[in-house]
Amino acid sequence: MRQEVVLAMLAKEPSHGYQLRARLTEALGPLGDAMNAGQIYVTLDRLEKAGLVTREPAAELAVRPDRPDRKVYTLTAAGQQRVASWVAQVDWPRPDLAEFHLKLIAAAAARLADPLAIVDAQRRELLRRLREAQRAAMAEPDDSEAALLLEGIVLRLQADLRWLETCERNWTGRKGQL
Amino acid sequence: MSDTGRTYMLLARGLRKEYGKGEGLVRAVDEVDLEVTAGETVAVMGPSGCGKSTLLHLLGGLDRSSGGEIWLDGRRVDQLGERALARLRRDAVGFVFQAFHLMDELTAVENVELPALLAGRSPRTARRQADGLLEQVGLADRAKFLPTALSGGQRQRVAIARSLANDPLVVLADEPTGNLDSQATLDVLRLFDSLHAAGQTLVIVTHDSRIAATADRLISMRDGAFIDETRLTGGATGHLGAPARIKG
């Protein structure tokens, strides 16, 4: 899991480590089961050392001296900046669709960007790449070995574009509910 | 307006097509503005039922609009009478359909020459031209075949040759690769590309992103209206190999 995902989950409001984990589990469903419970704390530790988050003891936990590990994590200014540039960044392919999915969720929750605008930017990028792959395939002779690989790239891009259409419909629907 | 109409090969302003009335009113095409310059390839993409086929039918004079204007090469065509409209469909517009719409009892070359014969060309001229067009689509050796003896991709290439018979101002294609496998799709795309290189104006409606991506411009359509436009021409991304993990 990219550090930026954890950072972005803090963009809406400061939160405890376990809250972050619960939010991720909710967003990822069964895919989140593979997430190591300790992983998020390791990531938060690294983010703190990098100056992207600060860790404060939670006020309401003063009455719970038995649970001193419960800290509240807050984005620093540098952390906020990192999240903003991650949200604006368009890149493909990443091995996990989950990152893009979480980007939409985090952007919507913290009102960092319109999820539909993120989907749009992603679609444009994919279309440009599809065009490039398709043009390369068209330039290959019929008996070309490379054409087979290009076909695979084209099919993957098409599949991703179809998922983006689904994202668009879903987020358009959510917008209507707000 | 007439000035605007002359700037583009194909222009639509506030184009509408409605079915039914009152509660049951369906806006199949809802106030669409479209500008296509000469030599441009424009793809209109959207899910089935978004109105893209209806739009193409309006643009080609196969169907009457409920409102708005259509200009073809500087001439307003949405208010033409039936005879003038039939002439427009025959001479100025080339159609390519998903189901090819070839005449099964005619050979490939007879299908291709038909529009020229209907336009009053001599049989010899029409045949010579049709032979040239079949050559252009790579099917010179299939001229005497009946459509049933041709593959889907070959049939569509015959249909594209036919659409060019009267040297149309614009070719309108409705899901031209909808019935084709991936190799045949590639062949048809190559053909469109060569038409594009020769300066043919093309409007393609499709739900297939791979065709849409080869256009100069891609318009997304939902519920009868245009919602987004992407200009696709431009520099390489440098990430072609990324999905294959070769680079990037």
C-alpha cells in the first residue's frame, strides 16, 4: 500500500490508527483482509519521521492510561501538499486498482477534488495510451509477433476504460444523493 | 449562421430528436452542437441507448430531426424535401453500418458499383470505379464473390468501398466493427486510417473504445447529449510499454 493512501485518509480529519484501518477495511472489503494489521502503524511511523504527519496523544485518552498507544495522527502542511499532488497525479498502470479507488474515496471525503474530475483525467490518459497502442498495432504486419503483445495492451486498456465508466456512473449516483 | 455553416464540412446546431409526448417524451438527441472540419475523424462514444445512432441518422438524412439545424459543406440540409434528401443520401453521404447491409444476391463489385449506377453513371464508369475501390480496400481478388462467401471483416470492407462510390463529402459509420473479431477490427481501422490520410471526413459512432481512440477527436454522449470532448491527436506518451512492464 502506498504511503500516500494512508496520508490521504487523514486529509478529512485527524484520526487514530485503528480508525484509519477501519476506513480502509470498509473501502476495500474482502481485499482489505490481506492488509497486515501492523502495516498501517509502520507506514504512519515512516510518515511521521518524514515530517508528513504529527502524532499527538488523544485528549479523551487521558482517562485511559492503560491504552497509551492510542494516538491521534494529523497531517502537517507538507503532508497536505503531498496528498494534493497525489490526488492530481494521473498514472497508469499500477498493479493495484485499489489505489485509484481509494484516491476517489479520499478526495471525495476531504473535498480535495471532484472524483468525477479525477476519473475524467484518468480516462483521457488511458485513451491517449490506447490510441498509441492501437496505432502501433495497426502499423505491425499481420504476421508480427509484437502485434500479439500490443493486442494484450489494447485489451487491458479497454478493460480499465470500462471500469472507469463504472466509476463514473457510481460517483455520479453518489453525487446525486448528496 | 450561414458563415458558421460554411466553415465546417458538417455542422449541427441545437439538434433535437424527440419521440412520444407528455410524460412519455423521450429526448433521444437533446440540443446537440457538433462541428466537424473537412478531413477530420470524429468519434462519438457512449453506451447503447445514448442516442448516438439516432444522431448519425439525423446527420445523414436517414431520419428527420425535431428541431435544430444541420449544415453539410455550407448548405443547410435539415429542411430539404424528400427528393433532395434522397439525393443527398446517395451522393453526398457514405454510410457504413454494423450489419454491413450488403445485397446478398449481388457480388462484391456489384454492391460497390450500385450507388454510382443509381446516380446515373455509365455501367463502364461505375465498374471501373468499383474495381478501383475494391483494390483500395484490399479485396480486388474477391470482386466476383457473393457476400456470403466473404468473412465479416471482408464484408465490412466491401461496405466501406460502397460508401465511397459517389465520392461523399462525409462518411458516417455506425458501430462499424461491432460484428468483427479483433483482426478484422484492425483491418477496418487501418482502412479508416488510410481514408483519413486521403482527406476523407469521417464521423464514427461506437461503444468500442479502441475505434474511438484512433479518431482525432472523441465526444462522449449520454442521454442524448454531449458530455465531454477529448482531443486525441498529440505527442506520444512514452509509456507504450508500461502495461507490459518493459518500461514505466
